[in-house]
Amino acid sequence: MTKSALFVGLITLDLIYLAQSPPNNNQKLVATDYTVAAGGPATNASVTFSYLGNKSQILGVLGSHHITQLITTDLANYQVTIIDLDANKQTSPPVSSIIVTESTGERAVISINAVKTQANINSLPPHILENVDLVLIDGHQMVISKIIAQQAKIKNIPIVIDGGSWKPGFEEILPYVDYAICSANFYPPNCKKEEDVFNYLQALKIPHIAITQGEKPIQYLSSEKRGFINVPKIKPLDTLGAGDIFHGAFCHYILQTNFTAALELAGKIASKTCKYFGTRSWMQCEIRF
């Protein structure tokens, strides 16, 4: 049976270049490859969730600037429905410029996030959670996300957060969360190491917590059980979007299996995608999981 998820957060346009290295001051580089795609943590997760055979909706601010057509076309190709919280906005959506280093797969990113495109709570459509099986929040639309989290909790719809980095306002959303999937860069106030992060999230009574660490094992805490999950060893070409793809895959698998199995399966997908350039080419090159 097809599952449906609502992804709440950032919608960007990503300009992605593959090069020998990021440029130095006053240096011009010629990229060896490039691609353009819709981006943002929740957006990339929604594409992955849809690719894995589900129904995806992305809730965020897009607007009507002419370059939004590049975003809408990309998301239409992956059957992701856009719910635009400010369809009349005339200014450009956030644009990210990303340079991926060929030899290591590491990326350098410069972007504008959603700070200048915060949605008004009055723009939230009614019945937004109708027929939704899961919600993912990436923290880029905090006011809207809090309302969604409160409504989802009442309806017993599981809530996942993509904790890529700490953002003010997360403290108001975390008490509603079922699955906190964080990166090694996620540090709540007064947290300086991973043990502090686990303690902080556990104090909020979040039942399932995980911290991803790139190619290192995933740490998790679930029902008082601590452990590690290894991720496959690969030679990366591009690590851009791996965390977003991990979250989208996790949302897919957590609706089918238990927490640790969902983490392991999501880790396998995210690792494989690092063998391909950009955030979409793995979908054309890999057999369906």
C-alpha cells in the first residue's frame, strides 16, 4: 500500500559543479561537470521518498519568480507535489551554489536559506494532514512547523526531524518528535559532544534518536537501548545531499519496519548515492531498491 508523507521546510534551486577543488581568492575554475536541481533538506528527502514508491508533498515557500520553473519542473519529474505557502512572492527563491571536489566527494556550499522566506501562519492550508502517514521537518520553517507538529501529534502521525544543524525554534518542536535523526553538526544549546546531544534529546522524551557521522557508524538510542549501525564503505564521488537522501529513505523504511532496520537500510541507500554526481543521477543509474 502506497504511503504518503508531508515534508516541511526549505525549497531552493541548487547549482552544482564538479571541480578539482573550490576556488581560491581571485581564482577562476573550469568545472568538469555541472547539474541543476531543486534542493533543500526537506525537498531532497521528499524526492527520495517519492522515488521509493510513495506519495510526497513538500510544504514551503516557492513563489512565482521565473526561475521557480526550474524547481517545479524537477519536482514534477519525481512526482512531488508542491504546497506553496507564498505563491504570489515575486522575489527569487533561495539559490545555492555548490562545488564538489572530485577526489574526495566533499562539498563547499554558499546559499541563502529560508531566513528571508518565512511563511505566515495564515497561509497554512486547512486539512493539511489529511491522508498523511508521516511528517518530516527540516527546521527551515519553524513557525509553520510547530503548528504542523502539534496537529500531527493530536492525530498520532509520526514526526521525524532532520537535525542537520541546530536552528533557533527547534526547542519548541522537539517535544512533539518521535524520531530525531541528527547529523554530527547538530548541537543544541550547551551541548558540546554527542553524549550531551543524546541527553538533551532524551530529556525531551523523544523515543528514538540517531546521530549520523558520514562514513562512520550511526549512533542510536531507542527504547533505552544504545548501539551503533555500520554504513557501507564506498569511494565517494559526491557527498552532497547524502544526509537528505538518508532522511527520505528513513521515512520510507520506518513506515515498514523498526527503527534500527530503517536506519540500516537508509544508510545503505545514502552510501550508494555518494558514488554519483549530484542529487538525482543515482536514481537513473541505480536499480530501484
